[in-house]
Amino acid sequence: MARVNTLLFLVTVALTVVAAIDCLAADRVRHFPRGAWLLLVACCPVAGPIAWFRAGRGDTAPAGRPATGTAPLGPEDDPEFVRMLAEAIRDR
């Protein structure tokens, strides 16, 4: 039983540390100021990190895909580029 308790304690500490580091390294945070998120992560070692990863992180996306509201993937997905290209073709 002591091993299970030790394992749960270590997992909780690791989750809290990872969430705190992620909060400090994040470019943007949502819903609360960064200090409030850090306080929540530190004071509620299970619920705080879960809340941070679910609601607090700014827009992030897996590698290779843009997050919502960021630049398009390729030039053909950029309406400004397509408009500029159409004007260049029209001016020929």
C-alpha cells in the first residue's frame, strides 16, 4: 500500500510541476491572469493542473497544423496571397 501511495504522490507532484512550468512558459493564457493560474495549480495539486491543461492554455496545436487564428499553412490558403496573385495575373 505504501508503494501505491508513493506512486500517487510522485505522479501528483510531477503533474503539478509540469503544469506550473507550462504555465510560466506559455505565450498566452486564457480566462485568468498567469498568477491566478499558478496559484490554482499550486493550491489544488490535482484539479489545478487539470484545469490549466483544459482551459488555461492559449491556443496550441500539434506540430504541422496551425492553431485557430494563426497564419494559414500554405500560400494558397491565405486569402491575401490569392488576392495579390489574382491582381498580378490581371495586370499582365
